[in-house]
Amino acid sequence: MIRRLTAAPLVLFLVAAPPMAQLANASSVMSWTHVDYFVGVNDNAAKIDARLVLDTANRQLAVTDEASPTLVLATVPYDAITSITYSNSKHARWRLATGILVPLTVFTGPFGVLALPFYFMKGKKHWLSVTFTGVPEIPQDFLYMRLDKSNYLEILAALEAQTQVSVERFQEK
């Protein structure tokens, strides 16, 4: 009985392992799940369970659907990124072009992109915003995400290393 239990996982691994060619290509892509991506839809902020992908070969950041990684929600070239902001706070933070830090949630309304405070959230969350220019597919020029406590440090380090943009960090007291 013990031999069957230990042999079964080995057999499953060998059968489920991807071909070596896929592993070689996968080394140029870093990917994290448990990322909440916020998008404005019909005047309401919509949270999408997403996957954050850093593609070193193509030098781009991508956000894909967590359940369907082939469904790309947003793509930003590294060269277009102007700033990366991280905050550990109850409320999402966004650094405006004027340098003012404000709590917000983002949605697109009849008057363009608007921001409202997150007042009813409990506990501190890990918020990430990526600001960029020159990506016509994303007219608001930023991506906004909530990261998981298990992966935010790795994501921040990888973003700094890959994009060569320093992450601006804010800690709520």
C-alpha cells in the first residue's frame, strides 16, 4: 500500500510534465496568480481574478485572466512604464501627476476616469499601480492591482529588476 501511494505521484508528475522545449521558453516568463486587477466597467469598479506576467523576452508586463491565461486583459511594454507605486494600507492609494497621494477606486464614467475612496475595507492590503504612457489600448495610462500577501515581495523585486523602474513604497501607519 505504501509503495502505491509513493509511486502514484511520481507517475503523475512524469505524465503531466511539459516538454523540455516549453520549459526553456518558460524561463523568460515570470507569472503570479492571486492578483486582483481592477477595471472600470459601466461606472462600477470591476475586480477580475488575474495573473500578472512579466515577459523578459518581449520586455512587457501583461495581465491575463487567472482561469484563462491566454485571455490577455492588458499589455504594457517595459519602456512605456513611467512609475510603479506600492502601498500597504486599508485603502488603495494613487499618486497623482501633481504628487498628491489619494485613496481611490477607479471606474470609467460618462465624464472619463473618476476616483472614489475605499472606505469599507478591513485590514491592510497590498496595492500596486503601474503608470505608463503611449499605450493606446489603455487610455487611462495606468493599471491598478491588489496583490496577495504571499507574493507581493517577489512581484515588487521582479518588477524593479525587469523594468529598471524603482518602486515607490508607501506604508500606512
